[in-house]
Amino acid sequence: MLLYGYFRSSAAYRVRIALNLKGLDYDNRFIHLQKNDQLSADYAAINPQKLVPALVDGGHVLTQSLAILEYLDETHPQPALLPADPLGRARVRAIAQAIACDIHPINNLRILRYLVKDLGVSEEKKDAWYRHWVETGLQAVESLLTTNPGTGRFCHGDDPGLADICLVPQIANARRFKCDLSACPTVERIGAECDKVPAFAAAAPGRQPDAE
Amino acid sequence: MLLYGYFRSSAAYRVRIALNLKGLDYDNRFIHLQKNDQLSADYAAINPQKLVPALVDGGHVLTQSLAILEYLDETHPQPALLPADPLGRARVRAIAQAIACDIHPINNLRILRYLVKDLGVSEEKKDAWYRHWVETGLQAVESLLTTNPGTGRFCHGDDPGLADICLVPQIANARRFKCDLSACPTVERIGAECDKVPAFAAAAPGRQPDAE
């Protein structure tokens, strides 16, 4: 498989973790988001949405990180990223989407650029925007974790899965932007558990060949 | 089943379409987002994330619209919202997420409120923000539809599914905010096809009991 990614892309980070958990080898193509490589005609021919990641498997291009994670789980079922029961699957997907839909897209590079360039927002207020959505978003995730007995060593039970795969890159972003996670002890505890898992550690931005 | 929703919530609209397609009866509880009903302690006890929709099935609370749609498809498989093959499923999910992750969250009520109240953005620039993300987002969806032979009468093949369920509420929002969809003829064609399907038509905001 071939992964089009970028060391700092949270969405690519998710796919790297999943590939590692599944023990799947892959080659990298690096799309430098700060240099706008994703807007090139060459890359648009691969992913018309002009976002990373894109995963090529047997000549087929897959896009959108959550769709890629589900695809990997369907085509390489072990270890499972989702529980077997529909209610458990719905819970894990809901936690994943609370991050992938309700936090991450609001703080994407293109959004931050629009705030500064089109709306004239100061760097200080842009950073406050970033921290606001990460902090309120992760507090909501914290409440999903603390109000449900399904939470274990990881977000759901004692094995890492889809929700943890989304959580860890969001925690990494939170740390990079110095967000206050003091109201999120369960989020931090699970993040520390994930850090101990080699599949997560090897996927970290700082360990990628294109890291700066 | 019991659906906590709001007539204008795109995410609740998605769940209404899916329940109708599956032929599932449900009762409504209306959470008035403009009046901040979603922030009440009573509702937070149901959905700690304080967002709609929430679906109660057999005493279990499900949240996040895409997770609810997958749950309904797993527990009530006919008619299927996803194709049977992993590549097709990945494609449909990617189109759905291109809307549910990359367009909708950026234009959510709480985001628009932050722009105006915290960043002092004018109504005019707020509306331009809204149109920008809808127009560029739906143009990306258009490109996903036109560059793939899987597109049929609907987003994937000739039966409505998960991607169409996400597309229709986004088109409704685009029309309400007078977005320019002239670059999205396939999106508009599929939207018109969906309008002919009673399950979609009955789920429209204007047909809900809480519509204003």
C-alpha cells in the first residue's frame, strides 16, 4: 500500500496508527501541506478533494481517514478496530466522530488561513480559537468517556481501537498548541496508555521521515 | 425509537431520512437549538456532548449522526445504506465524510456564533464564510462524483444510501444561504433525484412538527 500523507496531518496520523496496528507495510509519499503540494494538479488527480491522506491499495485510491480506517478493518479484520456488537460499534464511532467531525475540521490549516487572511484575525485570537475548540471538544469527549461503563484501559474496553486512533493525534495537536487539558484526566490517561503501544508511538509526527 | 432533534439540524435531518428509508417508526423530542435547549442539564444527561441528534433505541442512547446511520444499517440491514463490497463502502463513506466532516462542522451554529460574538465578524463576512465552505466543499464533492464511474442515479449506483443522506441536508443549507452551486451540476442532479423519494421528502425541515 501507498500512503499520501504529511507528518503533521492528524488525519494521516490516524491512518499510520491503523496500518501499524494491523501490521501492514506501506510506502510513503509526502504531500507538504504548508507548501500547498495538496493543491497540485498531480495530487488532485489522485484525490480530487485535495486533502491528505489518500491510501492506494491494489491500484484503488481511498480517501477520508475514517473511511480508510473502516476499509482497513473490513479487509484486514485482526486486530479489530471496532467491537463486535452494534451498540459498542456505535459508541466507538461516536467518540471517533466527536473528534474527527467536531474538533479537527474546525482547526484545519485551511480554516486557520481563512481566519487570518480573509477575516483579518490576529495570531493571538487565532490561537485562542484553536484552543477553544480543542478544549471544549476534548471536554465533551471526556464526558463521553466518564459517563459510560464501556471505557476501560482505552476508550472502549482494554484494547485500542478506532476511537483511540482519533484521540491520540488530537492530543498531540492539543499539546503543540498548549491547550489546557486539566479538565480531561481520562483523555490524558488513555493518551498515556496509547503512548505505550508501539503502533501508536511509531506513527507519531516526530518519527516520520518528512518531519521538520 | 425516540429521536432528539431539531427541524433545522442537518445531522438530525440525516437520521430522519435513514429512519424513513428503513421504514422505522419513531417519536420526536424537539431540542430548540436557537433557544439553547441542547445546553440544559436534562439534555446533557442524555447526550453529554450537548449536540443533536440523539437516538434512543431500547433504552440505549446513540449519538453522532454518522454513527447512528451505521448502527441503523447494522441492526436493520434492508434497504442497505452501504454497498456490500469494501471498496464501494469506502467510497460512499468518503463522500459522506467529505460533507459531514469537511463542510458541515465549519458552519455549525456554535461556530457562526463564535465568529460574530468572539471575533466581531460582521454578518456579511459571516455569510461569506458560510458560502465559501459550502461552495468549495460541494465542489470537492462534485469532483468526487464526476471522476468515478460508481456514480449513478444517486451518489453511488442507482439506490440512495449514506452519501445521499448526507448530501441532501447540505444542499438544503446551501439553498437557504443562497450559495452558488452552478459548479455542482451532479450534486444538484442527485439532490433532485432524492427529492423524488418519499423518505427524503418527508424528512425535510419544513415538514417537521417543530418547523417555524
